[in-house]
Amino acid sequence: MKELENKKIVIATHVYATGPAQDLREYLLKNKVGRLFFIGHPLIYEKRLKSSGFEIYEGGVLEKEQYGKIKNIYYLLAYIKDFLLSIFWIIKDGTRYDVYVGSNNLNALSGIVLRRLGKVKKVIYYVIDYNPRRFQNKFLNYVYQKIDQFSVKHADETWNLSPRMEEARQKYFNFSGGKQKVVPIGIWHDRFERPEFSKINGKTLVFMGNILEKQGVQYVLRAIPDIIKEVSDFKFLVIGGGDYLEKLKEQSRQLGIEKYVEFVGYVEKHEDVERMIANSALAIAMYEKYDTSGNLSFTYFADPGKIKSYLAGGLPVLLTDVSYNAKEIEEKRCGFVIDNDSKNITEAVVSILKNEEILKEYRQNALEYSRKFDWSLIFEENLKRII
């Protein structure tokens, strides 16, 4: 995108793992954006993360980086600190920026203030997570929703990951307005190294993600004793770390299926994760529609990134009917909508892994379908409206 070479852009985000804000940074740097000011605030206070800080790039080259050691402070004070720091750093920098991208409502609000101060020209509110019941505390949820609505109304554009975000604002709060666009999660399609079909692990089912109870891996483990009766060389590859990992390991021991399950743990490099995915045959995403409080889950309103990674790796996906695109994936013959019943999981896994022609067809469909979600296509299409 040639126009970016003379543009100055700010990205402000909260950081836990990599996400769309980091992918936007990568896209802008690849296209040698004139100046990029990337602000990162810790989403949670974990030792492996840095404190709030920033990176400044000129023509795609890092010129300055400033981060400190992370300090654990009360989360409400932390959010206020983050909001003010973003404003302070851009004012102190002295550059007038063409576009400010705020990933979440507080970061977007900082951009709106900076626009009012004449420090940025246009603001994009990039909505990565949205839920009408973001907080159980009614007052906090009220404040969160008011900031969200203010940001939608006053940003030059709002990028929602799915159409359900705009629908929820209307349904739950009777709010409509702003220039809301659907900007889905993408993938770096050409970065995947996909082996020939004959070289994949043709009987491997893979899960990738944060290992929490709500991810539903336990349902797959329950199905394995029946799966191996039909597919004796079956393997379940579980990539990721999390609070529920030890319970899953104990469950596999109790079921006597340890040799059929490989718990890889947390993998730092995306390239390594992508290689493991692309070498597998089939993927699974067992999302829950409701959280433990009975409210619709964040996944219901979002666009899960791992589904796109599975598809870009050439893997058909078994998924619950939770994400907004689940039915479309099934209609495009890239996957199958299932539930968390062990019998249903067994039937789906066995029917695909034992039918090479179906597996080949669905793998090809997954690759073709995923091409339109390449980050380069997504960012170019949406930035050109506002640059």
C-alpha cells in the first residue's frame, strides 16, 4: 500500500499474547509506513510481560523502544494510568499523526482526546473483545458500555470483529450510530508451510489455545476411548498452556489414554505452532455459548482467531455452533458443526479420519476459503477508506 510511506500512525493496545494490533503493526512495517508509534499496556500483571511502554519506527525501522519492569497495581488504577500515559506520550512526542488505532474502548478514548487536542487527525476504534455483560459488577459494566458507546459515536470508524457486536449494542442498549464496519480476524496465509497430503500426520486431531475449562478439551478426552477403537493410530495434539492443563493431564491418566494424547504446553513462536497445525489432519474448537454466570460468552460476539489458523493450515474444523461464522464454515464444506457430546465427537472424528477422499476435499476447501482472510487483504481494504 504505497500511500502508507508518507503516513504517521499510532497503535495503542493492551497486551497479553499477540493479537490483531500486533498484526496491524507487522503489516504497517512491511509496507514501510512513514512513522509508527506503537503503545503497549499489559492486559494482566504477569512476570513474562513488560510494563506499559512504546516503540517508535521510522520507515519500518525501529528507532526507539521504552519499556520497564512490570509492577502490579490495582486494575482500575492501572486502566486510568494506561489511558493517561497514551495521551502523555503522544503529546510529548510532538508529532501530529494521521491515524490513531485504539484497540479497546479506553485506548480509543485516548485517541479521541488526542484528536480534540489536535495531535491526531482520525481515530479508529478497533474492537477485539466485546460483551454486553463485560463485568459482573453493574456499575463497572455501565461505565464500560458508556465508554464503548462514546467511542463508537466519536471515532471516525469502528472496526468490529463480527456483526454480532453492532447487533448487541442495538439489542441490549438500544444504541446505534457511528461508522461501524466488520473487520474480521485474519491470518498471514503465505506464512504457513503446508506439507503435501502424503506427509501430514493423517490421524492427528489438533487443539491450539489457552487451556481453560471453557475450551472443552475435556470432552475430546472423553471421546478418545471410543475413537481409538476405530482409529488405532489416532493422536490428539494439545498446544497451549493454562490453568486447566494439569486437570486434563490427570483426566487422560484416569482414562488410560496417555499414549494417544500429547500435551505440548505453551509454544512461544507462532511459526512453530503453525507448523504443528499444518502437519495435523483435523482441528477442533469446542467453544461454550454461555459462561459460568449464564451470560453469552465473549466468543459468541467475537471472531476466534484459531479457527482461521486451522483453516489456513489446510485443516477441516470441528466446531460448536458458537462463533458467528460456524454455519458458513460448514456450508463451505470446510468443517462440521458438532456439540460437546462425546458420541458426537467420536462420530465426527472417525468419519473424517477414516475417509481420505473427504479429508482431501475438506482440506482443499479450507485453504481456498481462508485465502480471503489474509491480513494484507483485510488491512489494505479497510485502511484505504480512512488513510
